[in-house]
Amino acid sequence: MKIGWRKITFRAMSGILVAVMISAILWTQKSSASRLQEFNYVWANALQVANPEYQIWSKGDVDRDLFSISATVEIESHSPATAHGVVDSVAEISENVLGRVGATPVPPNRMTRYLGKFMGGQGGSPEAKGEAVVQARTLKSRELATVIVELAAPLTEDELEAMGDFSMLEWKRFFLSGSQASTGKPVYWWPGKGGCSATRLVDPQCSNQSAVSQFQQWTHNLSDDDQGDLAKLGLDLKVLRDAAAKGRIFGFIANTFSQDQVLDLLSRPEVRTVHIVERWVEEE
């Protein structure tokens, strides 16, 4: 009788081993170069959309082992004034053999509390603008700032570009919704380092110069099956799709702005208010 149990146990273990081997073979076949590219494109950008407080981008390399794939993303503060925390750090995004996606948690920073109060698209506010003018006038000569700009009403990309110099793709750090209840942050998109790292895996020539269109292209790659993994990052698939469908900008992040530039923004009726998040003295 004991021998019989041993035979059954051996057969069961053999069956499990065969199943594992078959799963590994199927996983390897599934993880083709294009599949790895798609994973990197979708989920590196998802981490950035979920964390506007940082500059996040992938260098394009994806590692694959027997039961998972993973990519390392670079993380930096928007402001050179921030010299600690996760500046010049990395995070990892991964997908296991069951198709479940995970990522290294990204901690909040100074900008997070401003994002929690984001009121872009909620109409004008003379009081908020007046307070911002007072704050802007405290910026000293040669002092620069990282700012969050709230628009009074949503604008198209062309309308926003008409307000100032947004010719550099890397400047287009756009909020594409109001603050979301699920995250306390607006939906965000940034074209990435060099103005193209967010899309270079699917568009190596960076022929798409519209940040809003890039976001819409990225959202188009999301499926209903991604909802659970997006939720782990604090993202809601319906909210992302709604933002893509509307294609409007509710505000943006601007870096290295002087007092004159901040006051110029505040003089415009399209701007609701401006928050100075970080400030530092420009090096000679």
C-alpha cells in the first residue's frame, strides 16, 4: 500500500513538473521581442502617469527569466533643489507568468500635497490668484522655481501653446484631468527625456509631436484586462479613457521659472493660479 502511495505521489509530482515545463515554454513563446517592447511601453508609462511628482522613464531594456519579465525605470525629482529622497533612483515594474503586474512603490514628495489640492478646470479664482502673486513676488533675483499651473478652464494643446513657448516636447508636463478621487491626483502625461522616451519604443523617430496625442496612443494600448493592475498603481481605466477622449489640458508643471515668468502666467485670464513647489538659486 505504501508503495502505491509513493507511485501516486511520484506521478503527481511528475505531472506538476510537466505542467511547469509547459507553462515555461508557453511563457517563453509569449515573451517575444514585441511583447517585451509592449510591456515596457505600457507599464513604464503607467508608472509615470500615476506619479506626476517625478520624472520617470525607461531606458528600454527588459529582463526575462523563466517565470517573469521586468524593466527598470529611472526616477528623478523635477527640481534640482531636491537633493535627497529617490532622486537619481530606480524602480522596477514586472509581470509574472500569470500575467499579474507589479511595481516598486514610489513614495510621496513635496509636490504630492500640491497635487492633492489641484483645482485645474474649476473656474477662475481671484483670491487664489492674488495669493499666488504675493508668493511669486518673494522669488529673488536669480532664483528659479518649479511650479504647478492650474488652468481656469481646460484647453486644447494648441490653445495652451499659444500662451507661451511650449515648442520643446520635454516641457509638456500636462495634467489631462481634474483631481481624481481614487488617487488625489490629476491624470498626467510627459513625453519623457529628450521629448521622446515615453514613446520611442513604438515610435523611434518621435514623429508624433503632440503630447496629448501620445497619451491617447498609449491609452489605446490598454485593455479591460489591465484594470486590476492599473488599480494597483492608483489608476482607473475609465478615467484614463475619458481623459483621452476629451483630449484637454487642465494644468501643467513648469520647471526653472523666474519671478517674471510666474507673474506673466498669473496675469493671463486662462490661468487660475500657480503654486511654487520648489525654489533654488540659479548657478552662475
